[in-house]
Amino acid sequence: FQLGPQSLLLDNLLARGELVPGSLQLDFGYRLALDDAAAPHHLFSAGLESARCSPGDACGVRWFVRGGLGPHNASDFKVERKVNGVTGTHQDTLGWSANLLAAGLGYTGATLFVLADGQLEALNEEYLRNVDLASPPRVSASLNQLRLRATAGATFGGFTAQARVAKYSYTGASTDSLQDVPMRGALIEDDLPGLASSLQSLCAHVTARWESRGGLQLSGGYAYLAYVGPLWSSAHLFAGSISQKLGRFRIGFGLVGEQEYDAKGLGYPTLFGTGTVGAAF
């Protein structure tokens, strides 16, 4: 859920279980995103990965492969915009679909861990401005986003810290063709879900987590995003959360603050609320 001016609702559900005990896991995921047009977008994913690894265990080589399918959906929404020198309420139409393929390989020791992974997202976006007027401008584009990411971290008792750096590249339609298109929710990320307002060029992310023997967990993080295109420049994200383990369940709450800057240096703050529920059997 969210406390802020942007229209974004993002829910994630992940289930994972052992397919071959001690050797192979199977996971299923579901992602529901409501974007600026309040249209529900469903992403269904499935994957395979190496055996379960508990924090502090020397699990050796780790790997995963995963794919996802997100059907197209579209909706209309109202915007305040100046047209021909007159400011008024107009109607836009936004629709998109997204499919992805991801894979990673890493190593986990008793203290240190590393991971290199890549994700390819095939995004098809359609955007019509001022559909309440004659001959509305239309943007329709298919774009492939490739993300290459490196992760390194360490675990000391109940404390874990990690750093991630990701680089993005694009094929298909020109990135300039999507510079005016609302992108919140359409760009699929596992650690910064749905918060990018434009196509990314670089992301740097650091997080820290502490867990007590009683199951209390505190975490915090900072991320820097650099954008592609002439309209948006960068974004700074600060996150914090608290959760508690209750038997086989874990319940948590958190806040994410985002400060985005456009090409003119103007800032746009937003505050998001997050909630998590997990179970292990």
C-alpha cells in the first residue's frame, strides 16, 4: 500500500518448496500492480533454484533460473494538463504487458556471499494522451530491458549487510519514444519493486539487516537510481522495516521514502508504506 500522491499499488506473493530434498527448489510467484491508470496488471512466474540455504550456512555454489508472463491490460485516467493555452482536466489511456527471464549464479560461504545475475524484461507499452480530444497523440513501443547485476555481502551472527550494483541496456524501440509514458509498476524489480518512474541506466543499492534470537528483525537500506532520457535525472530511496517471527509466521511493516529529480533539478518526494506476511513449513 502507499501513502503519497502517486497511484501505485504493488502486491507480491511467492511460494517456494523443495522439489528434490537437499538439492532443488521450485518456486511460484504472483505480482499484482495497479499503475497510474489504476489498471490491474498480473505477472505469473515460476522457477528453479538450488537447495535451501539458511543464514550463516556455507552452502557453496548457488543458482537460479526464473521466467514470468504478464498479460496486457489498459485503463483510462484523469490528468490536469494545459492544451492550447487552457488548463483543464483531460483523459489519458495507458496499457502495457511485460514478460521476463532471469538467471543467476553465486557462492555462499559461512560469512561472505556473492551473486551475479541477469534479467531480460520484454515490455510492450501503449499510451494515448487527451483521448477526450480529436486525434490524440499515441505512443506504442516494444522495448527489451537487460539488467546485469552484481551482489556481494557478509553475515556476522544475526547481522547481514550487502551491496548491489546494476547496469541496464536496451534494444528494440528507442528509449526516447517512452520518455513521456508513465512507467510506475511496469518496470519489474525484486529489490525496488515498481518505484522507477522512467527507464533506468544504473542502480546502486546497500542494505543491512539484524535479527535477534527472539525473531525480531530490523532492516534498512538506501538506493540510488539514474534514469535514461531527457525528462528525469535520478532518484534516492530510503527504506526501513521491522518484523517479528511468530512460530512459523513472520509479520512486518515498513516505510519507503523516494525523492526523484527531473532534468531541471526539481524534486518530487513520495512516501510508501509496506507490509509483509510470511510462513515456513
